[in-house]
Amino acid sequence: MTSIPEDQQKNYEIFRDCLSTALIEKISQPQSKPKRKPRSKRHSTASQTRIRNGNATKAPDVDVDVDAEAEAEAEAETDSDLSNADSLADFADYIAAETFRALPAELKTLDYHSYVKDADLQSRYALPFTGFDTPQLLPSLDPSVADSLSAYAITREPTQGVDEFLAPILTSYLTALSTPPPAPRATLREAEGCELCGRDWINLSYHHLIPRFVHAKAVRRGWHREEDLQNVAWLCGACHRFVHRFAGHEELARKYYTVELLMEEEGVKRWVDWVGRLRWKGR
């Protein structure tokens, strides 16, 4: 596997974070196991008739659970525990690298300033992307990516194939590149890493500890002072998405408006312990 060129490394890390977040969300969701098919019985040849001493005798039926046998073999081939942090990191690194290489060259080095100045670029890459856009964005994607995602049950045809899985990741990636830098008030605190999991080698985004959707209500009802509304925490993509799944806007504003309050919750502690063990291989 060839390395990512230095001038593309920053964008690759953004893309890898978007993809790893999607993978983490996927495997953290409870998977409903498909219903087992009815047991099928297979009998030995034709009518199981054997000739003994000139007499035709029917041999006993042999009950062979063919479907269960095949299912066990398939599970043995594809069963790899992606809940293991090292396995997930290796898998995400592989999928991200192969997918990133298939992107158009201009998207591998794109930054916010070049994006906002290029109207043609904005027109050609209008957001959000859908599954119909993915083949055009990734025309040379290695088929092994689709095979790997399917083998680990990340994608399941026909409900969600590789194109549908990658479309929101590509949307998140271009959204990250085209988002302006945070307002000065949000940059006052220098973060040395994600304030939840502590990982300091991946991209961070700022999370309003008091969600913007409830700013007016928070002040009106006396939950917070207006000058506290812009308090932020710097989080990696995975932790940022987790926080918003963990609690709604109003609950975050009333109960979890500091990193310390979030970290008091057992569910958050378990998440941080798990995701903090994800390590990416150097490139």
C-alpha cells in the first residue's frame, strides 16, 4: 500500500476521521440478525434404497442441517471483531486510504479558501451527495472496498450498498473542507487534543457546550448567562457525534454544559475508554 503524498496528508486525515466516525456509528448500532431459514433435510441418493440380499430396504433418513452448516462456514470466514479497537483502526485505515486515492485530484488538496473562490467547483460538487453521485466521485474505486465493507456487514445489499454508505462520508468530508474557520470567540482556548477521548493526532471541531438551537431558551429561562453561550469544547468527529446522540439539545444545555459534567456519566466514560484506544498507523 503506497503512502499518501505529503500535500494530501491533511485532507486524508480529515477524510479518515469522517469515515472512521461512520464506521464507529455503524458498529455501535445493534444489528438485527437475519432470521434463520427453516432446516432443510437432505437424504442420501434418490429414495435411499439399498439392495440387501435381493430385498429392497429403505435406509433411515439422514438429517443434515445444510443451511446451518453453510451459515457457520460463512460466519467463520467473515467474523472479525471490529469492536476491537486495533482491528477497527486497521480496517478504517485501509478503507479510508483506498477510497481517498479514488477521489478526484482537486478534492485531495482542496481547502476552504480555494473552494469559496471557485463557483464552478461549488456547482460541480453540490451538497449533499447521494448514492447516485458516488460512482462519479469515485470512478476508480477498488472493488475490494465494497467487498470488504460487505464482508464485515457494514453494508448490506440491497438496503445499503457501498455507494449509499460512502455518500454521507463524502458529504461530511467536503463539508469539513468548505466550512469557514471558527469565530474568534471559539478559538480562545487552545486544545491539545480531543477534550473527551484525548486523541491529539486527528482533526478536531468545536462543540457548543450549550447548543445554539436552545441559546434563546437558555437565557430566557435563566439556565445560563448570555456570556456563557459561546463556551465550546474541542472534540474529534467521533466524540462530537457521540455527544449529540447521547443527549438532546435541551438536556445538553441543562445537564451537560461542561466537559466535566459529561465525563461524570458512566456511558460517556465507557465510550471514551473505547474510542480513545483507536490508533492510526503512521503514513
